[in-house]
Amino acid sequence: MSNMSEKWSDLSPRMGAGVAMVVIGLGGIALGGHVFHALVALICGLMVWELVGMLRPGVRHLQLQMGALTGVAVFLSIYLPVGFALPVLLAPALIGFGQLEQNRTIYMSFTVVILLSGFGMMQVRDDLGFGWMLWLVLVVVVTDVVGYFAGRIIGGPKFWPAVSPKKTWSGTAFGWLGAAIVGMVFSINSGVGLQLIGISIAVSMASQMGDIAESGMKRKMGVKDSSNLIPGHGGLMDRFDGMLGAALFLLVIGQFIGFPPGLN
């Protein structure tokens, strides 16, 4: 009985945090414009605040500086021509690199991902509209939720036990299946090609990579959660790590394949 309780021990916090995130996220996505830009900038700033707190604990002024700089950079970037937005986006990563005394490479890598992912999410909402931003969110959420339940129910070989002992190959694969179903539904209802199914699976994989990368970083730093911003549930990076990978991937591949497929 204790093993069963342990297996599902994180269900309640995941569900609670998930519902709150969905409500706030859908509200921001639906409103779009300045509200969505501000929400994304706030989330990105708080994630860098968490990152600095993990990499250099106890230096609160540096946390606040880099978190605020990141939030401002993300917010400004969407209003600038791309040529000017890019150096603004990269500046917090380099400035923070110079401020940290250790773990500099980790800081710079994760901060660049956070900055570009935030820009990517705003670009999807502004250029493609509510529907495609909803698709991106659903792919990430379904990947996580289906993977969670499949992994707990089916079990089997662990994906990377040294870093993430609860993740299984069954959960990983069923996450891809869930994303494929989301892609198929959107493909049928939006008039785009069936390639969207494959793209959805790839975005699902990218979200899992974001999750794995954050788990590995936390394990290296010896912390369980990125922060305690969400009481009892960890931090924003713990909840948005998958979205970081997915949004960055879509931002990059969208420049090469033309997205959405079949409409360009």
C-alpha cells in the first residue's frame, strides 16, 4: 500500500498546479496582446530568478537584477524589429555570465533558452493566433499528463534513473502518442496537412528534452525544486521546462519548414 501511495504521491500537487496554470495561461492566451506579452515576460523573469537562486544561492540582489533584466528584455523584444530584438534578448545571458563566479555555462545556456522560448511563444500568439498557441500548449500538457499516467500505470524500464528516477520509457512513448492525437485533431479541424502529426510528436520530444535538461541541472546543483514560488509544488521552471523546449524548437524549425504546414 505504501508503494502505491508513493507512486501517486505527486499527483495532487501536479493536478493543483496544473489547473492553476491552465486557468492563468488560457486567460493570458485568450486576451493576447500586451497582457500575454507581460505574462510571458513575468514568467521568463521569474524563471531566471529561480535559475540564479539555484546556481548561486544566497545572492538575492543578483537574482533580482537578472530576473528583472530578463523580464524587461523579453517584453521589449516583441515590440522591436527582429534585428534589434535579438541583441536585446541575448544581453541578459551575457551580462549574467559576467556576474556569476561559477556555473556560468549552465546559466548562459538556460537563460538563452528561456529568453528565446519567451520570444517564440509571443510570436506564435501574435502571428498565428489563439488556435495555434493553444495547440502548442496542448501538445506540451498532453505529453506530460499522458506520460505521467502511462508511466505510473504501465511502468517498465526507466528512462534515465540516475537523474529522473520516476520517468519511464512507457511514459515517454505514450507522451508521443498523446501529442500525435492532438496533432491529428488540429490537422483535421484546421485544414493543414497531416504533417502536423509528425511535427506534434517532434514538439513533444522537444518538451521532454526541456524536462530532462532541467532535471539534470537540478540534480547537478543538489536541489529538488527550482524554487518554492508555488507553495508545495516547486517553482515555475519545474512547470514550464517542457514549454521551454517546445517553444524554442518551434521557433527554430518554423523558420525552415514553414509553419503551419500546408498553409504557407
